[in-house]
Amino acid sequence: MTTYRVGRLVTPDDVLENAWIQVVDEDIRAFGRRADGMPADGKRPEDLGDVTVVPGFVDIHTHGGGGSTYSTTDPEEARKVAAFHAKHGTTTTLASLVTSPLDDLVSQTACLAELIEDGVIAGVHLEGPFLSEARCGAHEPTLLRPPLKDDVAKVLSDAVKMVTIAPELENGLEAIRQVVDAGAIAALGHTDATYEQMIAGADAGARVATHLFNGMRPFHHRDPGPVGAALNDERLLLEVINDGLHVNPQVVRVALAAAGVNRIALITDAMEATGMPDGRYKLGGLEVDVKEGLVTLAHGKHSIAGSTLTMDVAYANAVRAGVWLVDASRMASTTPAQTFGWYDVGSIEVGKRADLVLLDDAYAVQKVMRAGSWLD
């Protein structure tokens, strides 16, 4: 049992100034303001200084980082990705796989299942191959395919927690139902759908819009398309890549005004070049160039291809844009955790896992605790 004194503590409802938090084993035992009294446990509290403590970040969409990728059959490489993002405060994550041949996706998922068993990651997200060629982005178009029943069944497993599907594809709505029936979340993305087709996807059971605005037909006042449907449909959680490159900050404000903080999840969509120098890298089977943080396809249309974002930066960008600390934590932790039913993480509450991120005045990470233990 350890009690920590901190500058401020971000809870689901408030920011507690001059606060304390008590951790027992892996869990949060108690917390409060120092002015209201601290627990007398016979031990001197540990002073962590004037830091802001927020819940560990929950990233439901990331492909790689630190020079490594989740699209691998080497579990040690995948562990390096998780360790890299943990240093930036991500304590719960899905490992996202890009479009590949079905047999490769099966092998990669089997590799990542080992990390799920060890508690390193929370599951696998299949972002492809059931995507629209018109909005494929950095997915190899020759490997895309309609989500036919047998193909969907082949890539599903207990490890797969989310599958992105373009609802307008042949068998798209049936595939969404198939994913949901298997116990995973169906997401709508990389889609050229009409407004009505997007709503039909939600009617079929989809609950997430994959990186809102990106990989979608743009919004138009006479043709709202998938963006308009996602903003309007309260059943959908909206992923946002809050790096200032994928989505203009003013557009993020529009999404917040339309959907509210309880329907937006900050994500990274990070790839292996995250945290690495500028240069040429691989995203799945495609070559990409990284320059000043922006990732683009090396050949063809040079469209944006993944990101070099980390969750601490996404969080800081939200706060600097005027988002209240509590609301920023909802988007970076609480809302995505609740969507996936991970009720033991995502917020600072008694009985939840002690996943804590210590931020300085510039919202840079100072220390990270996961399940009651400080990470190196």
C-alpha cells in the first residue's frame, strides 16, 4: 500500500487540486484532496511533486511505433510496440493490423494472441481487407475484398475485438452482423458510403466510426455522406486522430460540438516510424515517407498514411485547444474503455486498476504506472 501526494488529480467529474491517491497492489484504494484529510496508514506518503495525474490512455487504433509494427509474426517485435506507447502513457491498447492476405492476418493475429494472454494488449483490430477501394488510403488496393461470410469467419477469433468494414460493399451489412454475433465490435471506415448506407451499417450493429473524416467521402452540405451520418448517429463512437495534420483543429471543434466528448475517442493510428527519424518506412506492404511527423505514401497519390502521433500528444493538443482536463481524459481514456466494456480501466475511480500518467505543466509525460507498478 502506497499513498502519493500530487499536484492535481483528474477524476471522472472534477480536477482535485493538492490531491492524494492510494494504491494497493494493482488497484486504486482511495483518493481525495489533502485539505479533506489523508489516510493514516502508518507510512510516510510519497510526494510526486506538482504533477497532473490522469488515467492511463486507452488507444483503440495503433499499428506500430518505435521502429516496430504489430503486423508481424514475431511476438517480441509486437511487445516493443506496446512498450514504446506505454512510455507515452498508453496503458490499454488494441493492436491494429493493415490489409494483408487472409492467411497473413490469421498468422499475425495468432502471434498477438500471446500478448493478449500476457496482458500486454487488450485485443486485435482488423483494419482491412474489407474496405472500399475508392477510400483505401494506405491499404494495398489489390488485397481488398468484399466481406464474404467465409472470409470474415476465417479472420475472426477470440483475439479480434474490432473489425473495420465499408458498409456499402457486397455482403457488408451481413458481415457487420457476423462480426457482432462473434462478440467483436464492427467499425465503419475506409468507406465511400452514402448517408443512408452508413446509417444502415449502424442499424446492423456497428458501433465505431474508424478515424472520422479520414478514409471517408468528404462531407458536403447537399451530400452529408458517411461523415454526416457518423456525427448524427448517437450509436457511433467517433475515432479522431488529433495530431493537427489528419484533421484541422477547427474541424475537431465541429465534431465536439456535434457529438460531444462522450462520443469521441482520441486515437493515434500510429505506425512503426512513430518516435523515429524522418525517412522511408513500411506500412504493411506499402512504402511511406515520413517528413516532420507527416506520413505519406511514397508512390502514387502521396496520400496521408497513418501517423506518428502518440496519445500524450493527442491529449495535450486537446487541452491546449481549450478542452477541460476531465473531458480530455474522457476522450483519451474513459469513453473508449467503456465502449469496449473494459470497466476496470479508463478512469481514476476506487477499485479500478491503477493505471496513472503523470504530466508536467506542458502536459509531457513524467512517469507512467500500469497496474500499480511504475514503468521504466
